[in-house]
Amino acid sequence: MVTLEEFIIPVEFDSRTINENETASFAIRVDSIRESHPAIAISKFKISRLEIERKWKAEKLKPTLNINYNAISVPVKSDVFSNYSINNYKWGLTFYMPLLLRKERGDLQLTKLKLRDAEFELQNKNLELINKARASLNEHTVSNQQIKLYANTVKDYNSLLLAEKRMFDGGESSLFMINAREMSAINARLKLIELITKNRKALLAVEYAFGELGLLN
């Protein structure tokens, strides 16, 4: 059992305080999830890294050709160009070509598979986040409507309870009827609180789907 402290007072709810623009604003920006969500940004970074790795491993399959030369004699400073000729240099040529390239080809193929998996993962994550956002938006919209309707129901039950008390004061009712009206009003209030909680949870789910949980006021 949970016991509330004496200073904790329930917040009065007014259906007019529901911000209907919240849902509309999110609905307009559903497609922006592909560009702004942190999880999508991480997946794109992973793809970029694998693409760089793929290019590097593709370069390793290419043959290596090195050409080098070294001066045999040092030219005199007073006449720099007079001592230079093709006979004053030692030329060299190095060519390297792996014969089988099994390891290099295997590494490149593995990187290509990882890159393809990362691209599929990005597509699935896009669809998953967008679907979650739309489902949460729908739940938020529906719960908004339910709150408005049930807020009127709560008012009606409170009006019936107040009328019953007046009838009791006039000798035309009983404590049994007052208790019954009071229980109905309390149950209606609890149902309204349940709908409000559901509404707020749906809004948090929307913010999470957009990658903005904790960023909004």
C-alpha cells in the first residue's frame, strides 16, 4: 500500500489544457525521423565507416608499383644544373602483385556483406521508428478525444452527487443514495486519471520515436 504525504495534492485537470497542436506538429514531422533521429544517425555513421573500409580493402587488391631514384653525385652549389644528367642517378623499379589474394578477397567480401547488412538495418530501423511514431500519434489522438468526452462525464457525475446532497438536505434522499452517487463520481474520476496517464505515456512514446525524449519542455 502506498501512503501519500500530506503535502501532495492532486492536480486539477481541465480538458481545455490539452494541447491539440502537439499531435499535429509531430504528424507533420513523421518523415523527418529519417534525417533527425539519433539511432538513424548512428546507423548512417556505421555505413560510412564500412564504406571507407570497403574502399581500403579494395585498394589492397591492386598491384603495387614503386619507382625510385637516387642521386649518385652531389651538384656544386655554384652551378646547380651543370652536374645533373641521367647518368648521375640510380634508378629503381619495384612491382608487387599477390598471387592468390585469397585473404584480401575474403576480407573484401566480408566487408561488403557487413555493408549490405548495415544498409538493410538502416531501412528496417527507418520503418520501425516511423511505424512506432504513427502508432503512438494515433494513440495520443484517440486518448485526447477520450479525455475530453470523459471529462464531461466526470462533471455530470459530480453534478448528480451535488444534487443528491441537496435532496438529502431537503429530506428527499438517503445516505445510501449519496454514497452510491459518490462512488460513481470517484470511479469516473479514476477512469479519467487512467486516460490522462495513457495520454501522457503515448506522448512520451511519440517523443521517444522521434528521438526527442527529454529534449522537449
